[in-house]
Amino acid sequence: MDVTKARARAALDTGVEPVGTYRFGDSAALSDELLDLVLRGPKRATAFAEADVEQGGAPYPEPGQHWLLLDGAGQAHCVARVDQVAGGPLYTVDAAFAWETGWRNRTRAAWIAAHEAYLRRQGFTDLESERVLFIRFSVVWPEADEPRWWAPGVRELRGHEPAPDSPRPDLPALAAFDGERVTGVLRFEPEPGDLRLVAVVADDAGVESRLREALEQRRRADRAVR
């Protein structure tokens, strides 16, 4: 959709004016590939050099902002709301964030390799000290994100959501809920071709069983996509 029309329609439907437009990647093909990950669901995080924001003149990303996401040809497809912004060196990225970017096999190693190459293409050489912005977001238009439940009462826990008494917060998680209360958390490690269970904390055996069932459903879904 044309950007001007999309901006007006999104503002009318959501009641919030997008602060700007954003296109992933540094080529039309990469932009299309990354946007497709957003539209299909796995990508709910992105990262780029903080220097790009400082030099580009665009608004600094802040939680609560709405951004219009574009494809490689500059057409608008959806609006994302910024949920969380954190800054730090490239290599401080953890497995939970890499998972939410949806890239390739969703491992930390794959994410780092891709972003090392990306930053070098942009002319950055001192990758150890280069400051990166780590951004988590949700899609709010034309349809808002809905949680995907992998087993009764169990869904993936987003990185900006709290998980009380949960081990290994650096890893992706499945969480069991009783209403709004978290009753159990399962942390898993994304590995090439599989997901490895790392830790489970649950109120009782029934909750743990549902978390393990959810992990198996998550595994099946990943295999079906490959």
C-alpha cells in the first residue's frame, strides 16, 4: 500500500499516528525477506547500529512508538509498536533475543554471523565496541498480534514479559498461565535442527507436563517450516 494512504488508514484504525517508516536490511531482497518473517509471525525483534539512528535523522526508537514497516520497494504493509529498547555491544545479544528476530535457525550464532556481515557492509570495523540497539516489537495493524497457545494455557513468553523465579532468562521460554498468573516456565535452547530443553520451573507435575507438551508442539512446528 502507498505509504501516505497506509499512514492515514493506520492512524484512523489504531488511533495512533506512526512516528515514521522503517525498512529492514540494506537491500530490497533482504528487506522483503525480513518483512516476510514479520508478516508470517516469527520475527518480533530487530537490531541495528545506534550510529545509524544518530546519523539518519529519524526519531530515536522508544517504547510505545508506532512505525510503518515497508517492503523493499517502499510499499507499506503493517504497523509495529515498539515494546522494548535496549542498547549494548553486538556480542551481548542473548539467545532469547536472537530467537525473536526469527532469522534462519533462530540461534544466537546465526544471528551474530548475519549481523557481523551486515555491519561490515555498512562500513563498521570495530565490531567489539560498536553499540547496537536491540528492539522488540509487536504488530498492531492491520491486525494485532494474538498469542499462540502451544498447549492448554501455555504460550511463548516474549522477552519483555516478566517471568518470576525463572532460570536462564537469556533463553527463549514457554510459560504456563492460570488466568494472568504464571504457573510455570520452560526454557529451551535453539540449536540447528532442534530445540533442547534446558530448565523447567512449575507449580506441579500437571503444569510441567503441559510445558513439555508445548515444547514438543513447538518442535513440530519448526520442523514443518524447514
